[in-house]
Amino acid sequence: QQRKHPPLPPGPPADPIIGHLRTIPADRPDIFFYELSKKYGKVVHLRIPGKTMIILNSAQAATDLLDKRSGIYSDRSSSNVFNLMGWDKSIAFVPYGERFRKQRKMLNDYLHHKQCENYFHLEALEARQLVKKLSSIPDRFNDHFNRYSSAIILRIAHGHEIVGDDDPYLKITSDAEHCLSNCATPGSNLVDLIPIMKDLPSWFPGTYPATQARSYRPIIDLLHDYPFEDMKKKMVEGTAKDSYLLTHLEGLQREGENYPYTIDDIKGSTGAIYAAGADTTWSTLSIFMLAMVLYPSVQAQAQEEIDNLMGVADRLPEFNDRPSLTYLECVLQETYRWNNAAPTGLPHRSTEDDVYNGMFIPKGSVIVANTRGITLDEDVYRDPHKFDPSRYLRGEPHPVGHFGFGRRICPGRHLADSSVWIAIASILFAFTISPVKASDGTPLIPEEEFLSGVTRSVI
Ligand code: HEM
């Protein structure tokens, strides 16, 4: 017996049986979702066998549902691709429930706003290292950003200090980053949308995301296991440094089975800090570099503000300077908005039937708060494709959604924000960023092009 529901949100025409399966592209689904909003509105539905996807392309809709009704919009769809890769114990993919709440508490205790002020000193030191490296080999800026973001995370989460370029942690983490930047987008690839695909042979069309995920598994297992074993060894030697991992391993040693967190909770949340934190920070910095090359007048204005404040001071910017650097703050916000490190965010899942503005959202829907669509919303941002920090001085709102929503909002956002701020303040103080020149002196202006993946980087 069919119950009467309001209609689903609008959506494009679908094929019989397979629905929109053929319509969803593997590459850059964020752009596809954004284009849908222009034709069908800010809340759109897509249907694939056994699943409804709800795409949210406005901050209003995402806030109304994922923030205000977070009690029923905080689950995650299990992603076959991510489980095959080995991320199943990681908080980012754990379903909403007891295990999620435990890991979330572990992270919140270590990464809340006030706590993150204790990491300012470390971030400032690493920013100085970054400036040194950029001044000695500028064209390897992407490697330096990778090292910068990894160094901060590895120190805080694993108590590890990077010593040289052949550091084993750097190798493990850059391999893991490769997997995250090259894998299929979770929740919107065929292997996640049609579960049977993961069991079909690799020659079967559309199964590539599963084959690729299996080949990445040893790398992701090493990311979880190596730091854990290494820390245990250092604890025995007496060389272990204060860190998230040490705090929990000591707790486990002290309290045994009474400790509220299991080995899997510890491995899963420590791995998640790295996986979710380093790549996104690095990606944001590479987006900033691209913006500075493409918009030299913005760069000059930010530098003028920094120079005016610092005067002839013989030092790099510090966190105390942040409230005085208004335009730089706008540059930071515009970096988050103009292009996003995680353009489709991470899909949530609804756990009850719901009705929003007369539209039916069935229980079990995959909810994509499409950051790309939200930050390009023409009803909110004038000329949204332009990198224009002054828009915030004219009263346009700071972007929302680049750190996600509701009970799943990024727990590392305070750390990420200060890491990105001190890096861009230091870079703009020390350097002028300009395009590479061809042999005849013509500047080679880069394209605004990005890799696909969970996080993405400038090509
Ligand atoms: C600029 C840098 C960063 C960006 C753009 C970013 C963005 C995001 C986004 C969009 C989500 C999904 C939120 C949702 O589902 O609604 C997320 C989740 C997450 N982020 Fe971040 N993040 C950044 C840095 C960090 C850092 C530095 C850490 C850790 C220190 C971190 C740890 C996490 C974790 C553990 C999750 C999963 C949370 C959950 O599922 O409950 N992130 N992040």
C-alpha cells in the first residue's frame, strides 16, 4: 500500500529503471551538481537504483537541514570505495551512533577552539620553515605546502617531527594523499551507488573505482598501523612526544579495558586527523597560490596592508597581528570560497522521512551539500567566479559549508584555519608570487584547472 507523500525535489529527466545513473559524471560531479541548480533549483533530487540523492546547492537549504535538523541528517552512507581502501574504522566514514560520538569526543577534546591556541607556536615555527624552503627552491612550492601541512598534523597527532626529505612518515602520508586525490568521489561513483559493482570482475565496465581502491589498501593500512607501532616503540625507549596518539596510548596502558576508547577508535581517529587534515590544508594553500598568480592586484593590496602594519619590523607576521589585517582576512575567506579543497564535502545520510519546503526527502537519502554550488550561489555572491576579497567589505557574507555542516562539521576547522592563515600571511610578507615565464619572457598564465577526488589540487 503506497503512502501519500509530497513530491520529491525537482530533478532532471531519468532513464527507466536505472534513473540518473548514466547522468552522473565520474569527473567533477561538483560542477555537474552546481549546473543542476541553475535548471532545477537549489534542492534537486537524483535517483539511482535503490537510492535517492538530494543535492543542496544553497547555504540556506544546507543549514536548514544539516544544522537545524541535525538529529536526522548526521549519518554517513557507507562507501564501498572507502571501505575497500581501508577507511572503515575512520570517523569520517563511521555511521552516526555510539562509535561516532566516542571518536568525535576524542577529536573535539583535542581540537576545540581554545585548545588550538596551544598549537599557534608550532604553526608559526613551521610557517618560518615554509618561507625558508620557498626561498631556496620556489618552484617546488607544492612539495613545501605538502610538507608544511603534514608537519603540523604529524606533530600534533603523532608526536612526530619530520627530519629529512626521506622521512618514512612523509612517504606514507604522501602515498595516502595520492590515493585521496585520485580515488573516485565517495557517494557519487558507480561502485558506491550500485553495491553489486564492487563484487564484479575488474573487466566489467564501471568497476574501476573498486579495482583502484583495492590497489590502494596496503597504503591506507600502513597509514593506520605504522604510527601506532612506532609510538609503542618510542614509549618503551622513553622518546615519545606529547601528542594525540600518546595521550590515548597512555590512557589505554593505564586503564586497560576500562579506558573508554578501543585500539580501533584510536587508530581510526588518528588516521582520520591525518587523512582529513593534511591534504585539505595543502590543497587550500595551492588554491591560494593560483589565486595570487591570477589576481596580482589582490596580492599587491594584501601586501600593502601587511607592509603598513609591520613597518620596518624585522619579523614575520604573528597570530597577534590577525585582527589588524582586515583585507588579508578577506583574502583567506575568498580562498575558501573561490575554489574549494573539498568541493562536494562528504555526503551525509538521512535517517528519517522528512519534508522540506513541500518536498519529500525519504529516509536513507544520500545528502550532498555541494560546497561548489553553495559558494558560487549567484543569489549570494556577485560575479562568483571572480576572486574578489573586497566583496566581504561590501557586505557579502563569508562562505559557509567549506568545513561541512551540523554534527559532522569538520572538527579540525580551527586548526586548519590558523594553519592556512599564518602560511598565507608569511608568504605574502616575504614574497611576490608571479607566473613562470617562457624562454622569450612571456608569462605563462596557469589555467583554473583541478584534479577530481575527495580533496583536490591544482593541476
Ligand atoms: C582547509 C582545511 C580543511 C577543510 C577544507 C576541511 C573540510 C572538511 C569537510 C568539508 C568535512 C566534511 C564535513 C561534513 O560531513 O559535513 C570534513 C570532515 C572532517 N575533517 Fe576537515 N577540513 C580541513 C582540515 C581538517 C583538519 C586540519 C583536520 C584535523 C586536524 C580535519 C579533520 C576532519 C575529520 C576527522 C572529519 C570527519 C568528521 C566526521 O565525519 O564527523 N579537517 N572536513
